[in-house]
Amino acid sequence: MGQEKPDARATRKGSARPVPPSSCGTDDLACLIALTLIKEIGPVTARRLLSAFSSPRKIFEASLAALGSVEEVGGARLRKILEFDDWKRVEGEIRVLRQSGITPVACTDPAYPELLRQIDDAPVLLYTKGTLLEEDKYAIAMVGSRRMTDYGKRAAALLASDLAACGLTIVSGVARGIDTVSHTAALEAGGRSIAVLGCGLDRPYPPENKGLFENLARSGCVISEFPLGTPPLREHFPRRNRLISGLSLGTIIVEATLNSGSLITARYALEQNREVFAVPGSIYSRFSEGTHALLSKGARPVRSAGDVLEELSPLLKGMMLSRKASPSPAAQLAGQLEINGEEKAICSILSSDPKHIDVIARELGMPPAKLSGLLLGLEIKGIVRQTEGRNFYIL
């Protein structure tokens, strides 16, 4: 009698008040926010705790003994959970979220990005502004130098524009330089883009990208794992980089010096078993030293969107069908699926009888390498099919 039962809720300074207080609103959300506010509890530990208990609330109700039974969760961390008493901050954060249009997305929510869920250290809670769509699983990350060259700027704009036009979501970190160019080009092409911040969504950085943040929230999504009020500290950006690669099928490094943070993103992509691409640059430019180092280690060289589409083609099958239904081949060719002038020219000389790529190239007067990328794009869009021996026909 009088002893605390092993599964009884922990009390704060002798108080037996509920955890969290009813004023915090939804229990699970409040407890997930509280978990992210405990600096000693990282994403891996948080996921272990969520796996061990049936709900986030039960983590804060559990006894020290129950918490201690969770694999690789040390006593110091557990005491931080038992001692947590900052529910007023949690309550304030929930109130600000509602007022500012920021939507929290838990790792158990169906809206949580499918690709991100697959990485070991995925956040248990994302703060989002905008909309996450199911088709964002067809995403490619683009990162590079903040102090880009004119070559890097043009390369990033072309690749982001073409890939977005093909239906891929462009993911980047909305930093100055290559990131900003990639987001902007994707939106201008009528595509989607996702920005990942290394700070709270209420403190977007850099400040000169305020207009871009607003555009991304309208035509894509801005996300962060950091609670509201978190400043853009230097140590947050490597942590952010794992989400950029984690949200994507592959990562393109456009320009990078040998000590560039972009190479951290490339390393994360490799650890997550995702593709790494690099844009070749000038041998005289230090902004290409990082990308050339990646190429020497086996990164796929990128000269056009076709290079990316070709490498990822097994993962992109059916992409356009999931984005935009096409009732018939005639409707496709009538423009219900967006195709450019070169693609229309290819379609005009194809029929239901397969034709070899070399014959198509001669008839169009087009280099085979360029034609291969365009045909791949049409195949992904569901307009063209390939048979054995590199023969193509229209559906």
C-alpha cells in the first residue's frame, strides 16, 4: 500500500495532474511535441519508445522501470521524460500551429512521406506548411553550392525545370544558391517542390526567400522536424540534409567544393540506399571539385534530365498515371498530358508498329543520346512503349 505501481503515471513535484493537461488538446500530438522538445531524445530513441508503447501519451505515463525496459534507452534520457514539465510550452505551440496554418504530421499519419518513413532516423513528427501529396514519392533532391557559378545556376535551372515538367517533385533545402534556383525553376515549370528547413517554420531562413517560402507553401510544401521557435543554427543543417535525401529517390549534386555540406547530403543518400548523381563541371573550378570527387567514387554523371529518368526508370513506372489519368491515346496526344514540341515530333512519326531508335533518330535528324532521354520521358508518361532491341511504338 502507498507504493507507486510500475505502470502508474509519473508525477511532477507531487502533483497527480494528467499528462498532458487537457488544455493541450489532442493527447498524442501534445506528447509527440513534448518528445521533440527533449533534446536528449533523438529520432531513433523516439521511434523505439513509440514502438514499445501503444501511444505517445503512455510514454509519459510510464514508470522508470517500464521505460528502462526499452532497448538501448539509457537512464539519463528516461529521467528527462519523467521530469518533463513544460506542458505550458506545448500548449502554446499547439495554439500557434492552429493560428499559423502549420500542420503537424506524425510518423503514424497516412500523410507522412512514404520514402522518409523508410529511413532509420526518420522524425516522429514533421511540421508542414503546404500540402504533402501521395505522388511526392516520385521525388528527386537537388542541392549544391550557396556561392554558385553562372554555369551551376544554368545547369540547376535546366535540370529542375525539365525534371519537374516530367512530373518529379524537386526537393531541396531552400538555401541561397543552387537550392533556391532549383525550387524556383521547378515552380516556374508548373511542377511541385518541397523545401526542408533547418529551423522552425515560424523562423524561415534565409529571410530574403520569404516570397519563395510562400510560393512553395502554395505549390508544394515547406517542412521541418524542428519545433516552432528553433533558430537556424549551424548544427541543424547536416541533420536537415538527411531529410532532403530521405524524401527522394535520388540526390543530384550540381556544384560543390570539397568541404561542401552538399556532400553530407550525398553521404546520407548512400546510407539510405538512394541514388547519387553529380553534374560534371569545369576542371578549373573549385566549385566542381566536390562533384568530380563523387563521380570518381561512382556517382552517376548528369548532363540532362534524361540521364536521371533513365537511371530511375524502374522506380518511376506508372508515375504519370498516378498523377494524371488519361482516358485514351488520342486524348493523350491531344494534349491532356503535357508534351513539348520535340516529344510531339517523335509521336508524329511513330505508329503501333515498333520502330528502331536509330531509324527514329535518322528521320528526326536528332542525336541518339538526346532521343533516348525523350523516348524515356514519353514512356514514363504512358504514351510510348519499348519492345526488345530498342524498338518503340505509340500506344
